[in-house]
Amino acid sequence: MTETAKIEGFDLLRFLPYLLNQAAEESSLTFQKIYKDRYGLLRTEWRVLFHLGMFGEMTATDIGTRGKIHKTKVSRAVYRLGQRRYLKRMPSETDRRVEWLVLTPAGEAVYRDLRDTAERYETALLEGFTADEVAQLKRVLRRLGGTPDSGNSPK
Amino acid sequence: MTETAKIEGFDLLRFLPYLLNQAAEESSLTFQKIYKDRYGLLRTEWRVLFHLGMFGEMTATDIGTRGKIHKTKVSRAVYRLGQRRYLKRMPSETDRRVEWLVLTPAGEAVYRDLRDTAERYETALLEGFTADEVAQLKRVLRRLGGTPDSGNSPK
DNA sequence: GCTTGTTAGTTACAAAAACAACCATTACCA
DNA sequence: TGGTAATGGTTGTTTTTGTAACTAACAAGC
């Protein structure tokens, strides 16, 4: 790597959004290979699947709100997951615009496999950091990302 | 938000790659509006510009390696930055495949403006965290993202 | 009931990214 | 040398995404 040093009082390598991107890129590229190679899933599809696996029945809008995923992305992911028979759609009895989404047994199996893999992957990723560092990192990231503190938040 | 609770021992909201993504997404979407509205830059273009502003002369490959940006993305970003006269290309004397890239005065001006904006943005983003938290966050992120410790690293 | 406004979700089209194939050069090495 | 591999960079094609506009259903006020 050839380059001329050119120091000014700003270092891209310490610029937070840059660091966040690099770290996010690195960690999701690695994990992406797994769900893509193993099940042919796209990033959004994986995210939708995980939401359903974790929370059970949800509507498309619920998923979008929770995961900050745009509704068109959710819509297309749901469509593809449906085609692969990883989820089924159940029309709501009370509102005909709404469909409840729920994983099929096949979808559940994929979810469990990926969830376990994710857990192992995270463990590997965090090897070498102390429990304190990890806890603090996650706390800070949650605040930065605007993630609700815990499982439930009202609309 | 309607949902059935379905607790199993894994929480997507605590899954590190997920948190990283949310935080990265949040922070770069906000900043994206600035460089897009103000200069019509694309994300990759902004990143390339910043690299050049920070390190001075570099080749396309250098930028790709440093920033983990695929070479086709770099190539197209360089092309567009060239069209806008934000950078100029200088053929290498020793290797006719290589071109050195360097910002024009116009490019420098854009860089300085965006850099300063970025600095203010980061300050706002990190308001409410202690200096210690920030330092530790960045240290951890650098390690996760495989970012070289400081400005210079040999090939 | 009927008009107006919202909400859930899909679809169409344009912009951007991923992927692969491709020159032109330079490096390696028998 | 000369032939093969590797490198720097660009271009073409296919996937994904982003943005807007749209349909269908519900809600609210009069």
C-alpha cells in the first residue's frame, strides 16, 4: 500500500460512522455467506425470518417497524420466503388488509439452525473482549441505532 | 405493535452483527442526506473522496484495500468524481497500469467542508456518552472491523 | 350512508450494487 | 527469452434496492 502521509486534524479511521460501517460490513459479510450458501437467503429474508422465529406470529408492518425495514423490502422478502415454504400467510379475521405471518416447520428448522450458528459466530467474534466490554459495546450500539431497550415497546 | 411473546434463549436485538448494522445504518443514512443534498455525492463517492482527502495521493487499489470497497465500485466512483473535477488522474511513471489519484482544489474544498460537517455530526452523535465510553467503543470497533491501528500499515 | 383521510400491502420503474468477464500491463520462472 | 500467471483497472449484465404510485380495506365525521 503506497501512500503519502498527509496529516490533518481529522482521521477517517476514528470517524464513528466509518468505523461502524467497517465493523458492520465485516461481521455481516461473514455471516451472510452462511445463510446464503446454506439456504440461498438474502439479507432481508434472513432478517424477516429471524423476526418471525423470535416473536412468532407477526404482520409485515410489525416486522418493518421492529427492524426498521422498509415495507417494500419486507413485502418482497415475505413473498420469497413464502415461495420457499418457509412461512405461511394467514388472513386476519378482523381486518382484511392484514395477514399474519408464521413460520412453517421448515422455516422453524432453518431459523433454529441459523440462530444457533449465529450464536456460535457471535461468540467467536467476541472472543478476546471482556464481558464488560461486550456489555458496554452493545449498550452503546443500541442507543446509537435507536433500538428499543428490550423486547417490548408500544407503538 | 401486535405480537405474541415467544421467548427462546436468543435475542436478535442483542445479536452483535444486527446491532452493528442498525447503528451503522442509522448513522450513515443521516450523514448521507448531507453529502447528497449538498454535493450530489453517492456513498461510495464520498468514501473515496475522504480517503483521498485524508491520505493524499493514492491509487484506486489502495483505496479499495483500505476501505474494503470493491474495485468496480471504486472505479465508477473515481470516474464520476473525475467528471465533476473533484479529482485528477496522474499516470504512474513506473507502471503504466497504475494511475495516481489526487484531489483538485475543488475536491479539497468539498472534502474540507464535509470533513468539518462530519466532525460536528459525530460530536452530536456522541453527546451523552463519556469520553471513556467513546474511546472504548472506537477501539472495539476498530478491532472488529479489522481496521489497522493507525494511519499507516505496510502492504 | 357518503366523503375524506389512513393504513396494509403490492407493484412499476429508476438507481445502485454485485458478479463476472474482459484488456493491458507487469511479474515470475523454467 | 517466452510462456503463464498475477495485477490494475474498466465494462457489461444481472440482482437488489429505493422511491413513488397504486389498490383495497378500514376509520371517522358529518
